[in-house]
Amino acid sequence: MQIGRKMRKLASLRPQDLLVLLKIVALKGSPWRTTDLAIQLSMSQSEISAALFRTWFAGLLDDSKREVHRVSLLEFLVHGVKYAYPQKPGAIVRGIPTAHSASPLSELIQPSKDLYVWRDEEGTVRGEEIQPLYPTVLKAAKIDPLFYQLVALVDAIRVGKSREQKLAVDELRKRILAK
């Protein structure tokens, strides 16, 4: 009985698990090691290993734990992320744009008065604060433009209106299903 509970606890997806998968997608087939992911995502190697296990268990990684099941990931992002990791805009803060306020959606949608940002003292934009999926998202996004776009698109699904969500899904489909 104890093993079953422990296994369920280990197998429940966590927000950082999505970041690991999105980072692997952003690498566009380049070889990687868990240490590489740990450094680039500012996570521990043990957290990366646990994320790889949980995403494999959930059917989002292949048996080698190296290749993302891209269709399954997209399906989870489209249908589950806004329920599993909901977010509501918060106070007006200085930060880095996310959701529809960041590229590529900012180029597709007329600028609105509602800007969404991740809090960052070095940010150049003021907007409503969106809590990132994981505290190290901002650091990782600053060094990888494609990863930044992917996470911002996921935020658009988490907080956007139906039009923004639809555009985000279309853009995610292009980026995730392309190899």
C-alpha cells in the first residue's frame, strides 16, 4: 500500500515538468544531458531526473526518456494546462512580457491596455503580474529565445481570452510539431 501512494506522488506532474519538456523541444533535436538541462533551467539534476520520470510516466516522453511525445504534449497544453496550473493576473509590476504581451502573439494581436508580465526588476514593461510556472522560468527565458516563446505561449493559454488561446495553440502547434 505504501509503495502505491509513493508511486502516485512521484508520478503526479508538476509545473517544472512542462518546462523540461519545452526546453527539450526548444533544443530542436540537439543532444542534451541532464546536467545541460539543469544548468539551462536553473534546476538541480535530481529535479530534472524526477521531471523526466514523471513526464515519461504520464506518456509525454518515450521509453528512453530522450524524445518528447510532441502530439501528447500539445494535447496536454491545449486541454489541460489552464486547469492544472491556472493563473489570474495580479498587481501592476515592472517585468518581462508574457502571454499575448510577448512575441509571437504581440505581433499578431493589436496592442491592448492589458499587458501581462513576469515580475523582473530589470524589466522594461509595466503590466499585470503573471506568476510563471516555476521560479526559474525568467532566468531560463532570458538565455533561450525559443524557450521564452514557448513558455509565453503556454501562459497565453493559462490566462488568455479565447481568441488569444486559439492563436497561442496555433503558434505552439507550429513550434512543437516541427522538428
